[in-house]
Amino acid sequence: MRSKSATNKPEPESNNMAKIPTTLTATEIREALNGITSKTLTRWYQQKLIPPPTKQQKAEGRGREARWDAWVKQHCITIHALTEKGYTLADIGAFFGSNWIILYDLYQRTTPTMLVSLIDDEARQHRNRVRDTIVSIARR
């Protein structure tokens, strides 16, 4: 229950719930993806599949570390799942572009699994349309 201070405003409840991080390290993202390498993350941001990281002082004070906004982990999961299904990085770049604000909004509304399914469905429909067009041209 919240107590009231002298100003009559409720004081925040103290709880033991862990705070959801707003940024993640490369290690935290790699752990979510079953061991992709730092080089993979570097390649993805060099190819503009994910935004570049911000460099921050490590918490223990020695050195610097790369950190990404938390939504980037979801996007990395999507990229990884699509590459496992055989999509190239160029294909993935064409699907998503590099408008980080739109991608941030997208991951507020959907999950990597839903996106992979949607892309697979669209690709299948496109392949079918191309096949049908080729067949109709061949029959002329």
C-alpha cells in the first residue's frame, strides 16, 4: 500500500521486481541468440541491419562497452531466425530498411516469431505469383 507524504502525494511502492533494462550489452544480446559472435553484431550494424551501438564506460569502471536499446535484441532474434531460414542479409535489409524509429515502433506491437511468419508468407506468395507468371508466359 502506498503511504502519503506531507505533500499529500502518494509515494512509490517499493518492490523487489527487477527493472527491465533499457539498454543491453553485446554479451546480453549474444546470449539471447545462442552464441552468435561479436563479429556478427558488428557486421549487422555495418550493413545497417541494426543501429550502431552507443559506447559507454563499463559499470566496473575499466574500459568501454557497446550497448544497444533493448528493442534491438528482438530485431536481432528476427534477423537470426531469417538467416536460419535461408534469407540473405541483403534480403533482410530490403525487408526492414534502416529507419530505427519505425523498427522500434514495430517491436512494440509484434514479436520476432510473428515477423518471420509474415515474411515467409509474403515470400511464398511472391514466389507463387512469379511461378504463375512464368507458366502463363510459357503457354502463350
